[in-house]
Amino acid sequence: MIYLLTTIHVIVCLFLVVVVLLQSGKAADLAGAFGGMGSQTVFGPRGSATVLSKATTIAAALFMVTSLSLSIMATRGGGAVPAIFEKKATPQKNNGAAPPPVGSTVPIQVTPSVNGEKSPTQTIPVPIQATPTLPGQTPPQGQKK
């Protein structure tokens, strides 16, 4: 559907360019060059609508409709990527295991780099520290206040 609408939009755009370029200006005579309007009406002389002016009006309306339709279809297509701040971290599954006790160590993998050169990945044991508590809060189980 979006390909069909895009094709129609491009055809309407090309048609609109051609129709506008084929029209002559309203003040194309010699009096128009010096500011004369040729009539005493507010907006100048108004002739009957020609085929080109009607085609311009229809093409401009189709251009607006196809532009709005394409923009709505692009936003509702679901292809929009959320901003960095809108992404939510997926929690890691614990598989029912209890967290390690405070004071024990947990292995983590680190890839050191010196002057832009990466060294091989190393596994380092890291001690688990107690979570600090604010005054008035109860500490988690297994921790002292």
C-alpha cells in the first residue's frame, strides 16, 4: 500500500511542477511591470478559471492528501525506534537461586585495553558489598545496620 501511495505521490508532484510552469503570471502584460493592475478591484483582474488553474488546484489538493497519508502511514508502521532514554533494561533471570551472601566473591569478565589495544579477556573475582541504607530504612536480610 505504501509503495502505491508513494508512486501516486511522485506522479502528482511531477504533474504539479509541469502545470505550474505552464501557467502564465496574472500580471504578464506591460502594465503589470509598472504596478498597474488593469482594474480597480482589490486583488486585480479576475478572469474565469482556466483548465490549468483547475488542474493546479486539484494537483495541490492531491499532493497534500498523499503527503499526509504517507506521514501517517510512516509513523503508524511500527518501524519507529524508541529513544535511548525510553529503552528499558531487561532484568536478568535468577532461576530461583538465592543471591550470594555479602562478603563472598563473584567472578566477572574484564577486557582491559591500553592505548587502544585490547588485551585478552580475564576473569577476576570481585567481593560483594552490602547495599547502603538510608536513615530510617530497614536493611535487607542478612545485613547489619
